[in-house]
Amino acid sequence: MNTERTFRADLDRAAEEYLTLNNLKPRGSPYMNIKAVILFTLFICSLLVTLFVSIWFEPLVGFFIAGIGFNIGHDASHYSFSEKLWVNKTLVLFFDWSGVSSTLWEAQHVKEHHEHVNDEKDPDIHQNPFFRLSLHQPRRWWHRFQAWYAIPLYTFSHFSWSLAGDMNSYRKKKVRYRKVSFTPYKHLVFWLGKTFFIFTFIVLPFFFYPPLQAIQGFFLFIGTSGLVTTLIFQPAHAVSGSEFTTAATEPDKWKRQVRETTNFASGNNVTGKVVCWILGGLNHQIEHHLFTLYSHHHYPALAPIVKKICEKHNVPYKSLSFWRAIVSHFKHLNEMGKK
Ligand SMILES: [Zn+2]
């Protein structure tokens, strides 16, 4: 009888063992609740300081909005912030306030990206004709320069996502190949989200500052959040040496998730835990792609367990330092523009 466990079964058994030994639940904990209170407080304070003290604090608002997206919105969209469904459904509305439709995010990120990581259907890879991130995309002449224009375009990513990309997907009721159905509640959330976003971040500063400063402040805010978000998400799957496997070349879906993902500044150590706190576990993307229903604070402890299982099954477990990951992403842009 073949008693060898499959990769997924080994992962599940080890994760269950970790939870049982430490008397933990996969989702929801005081850690997550305290963190949410801290981050929301910092975000509201940064907004008030920007409105009442100086418009030049706008980058701080952009930084905290990205931080809440990483730590709270992302987990809530995966239903992994809390055990309670209504808590996740409420917290994910922060995405709408920040200009990103939670309904379209769920279709694009939670369903399509996680299901098709780095393959020809991954919407994160194929969302923008200005970038060639994968061998599955056709190469155009301008991709040769993509490493050079990446930073300015990344700076506009939040702006274009919230005010153009979302509107386009909403009009088509589609994210790439996936149809998105909008219930009356989802229509309401979409339009209320856009209204709150425009009022809070575009209109409100005009009541406190001269028009030119209010416009400059808005671009400082949205440029910071766009740049920070893109630079944190991109090194997870688009670094030099990415494999771009498909179901044909790697039939095991879970091994494919690991092969196509890279951690940075990760591990069950002080650095791994601090970076995990700040980035909501996005430095542990391997653990996230394997355990999407686990709150991100488990990832540093799960990392050595996952690494050991990957070694047993001969699956490369890639982990870089933060700066190496950033450099490797730009190296990847350069390589994809030329070959
Ligand atoms: Zn995710």
C-alpha cells in the first residue's frame, strides 16, 4: 500500500498540529482586533492632521490606507480576519472606502489570482498592457523599457484602479474572464464606496486648503498608496527566476502555488514577525497562498513547517531579503522586456 502522504495532506496535518499544540484557532484573535484598532486610529489621526495641520502629511494617509488594506482588508476579503462572517463582510468595506470595489477585488484577487497564480489566466499578471510580467504574455517593443517606467506607473496604480479600472470592470460586469454578478446590495456598496472615497480624499481637502494645494495633496496621497501597495505585492510572484508553471508542467495545484511564489523578509524570527505585523503577512506569500483561511499572524510560525514539507516533496521554497526581492523584481522586469 502506498502510504506516502500527498503534499496538501502533509500541509494540513502539520498546520492542524500547530494549532492544536498551541491551542489556537485559524481565524480571529485578540492580536487581529488590537491591530485593527491601532491601524484605524493611526489612519484617522493622519487624516485629521492632514486636514487641520498641513496638507503635506498626505503621504502618511496613503501609507496607512495601504497598511489597512494589507492587514485588515486583505484578510477580511479572504474571510480570514475573523471567525464571524459579518465581521469579515463589514471590514472588507474599507476597500470600498479606499476606492477599491470589494466585490471586484474578491473576483480579481481572491478568486482569479489565487486560483491561477502566474498562469495565462492570472488577472494580476495580465491587467496592464504596459507591463510584461510573464512568459505567457506577448512581448511588445515598449516592454524593453518597463523597468525604467515602472516606478512612475506604479505611483498611478491606485489612481487608475479606483477611478478607471473599477469603473470599466463594473460597466462590463467582468474581471478578465470571470463574470461578476452584482446584487442590489453590491451595487449600493459600489456607488457608496466611490462616493465616500471621492468625498473623503478629493473633495474634503478643498474645504481646508487652496485648490492647488488640495490637488497636490490628493496626488501625494494616492501616489504613496499606489507605490507602496504595488512594491509590496509585485515581488511575491514577479521576481527573477519565476517559473511560470501551468497545470501541464506542474499538475499539483498546491506545489504550483509554492513554485510561483516568493517570500521576503520572512521567517519565525524578529524580522519576520515585525515585517509581518506591518505588511499583514504579505512578506509570507507562500504561507498565504497555502493557507488563505488562516489569519496572517500565523504565517511566521507556519513558515519553518511549510519549508520543511516543501523540502520533503522537492518543491523549491524561495525566500529573499526585502531589498533583494525589490531588486529581483526590477531585474525580472528587465528580463521579461528582452526575452
Ligand atoms: Zn490573497
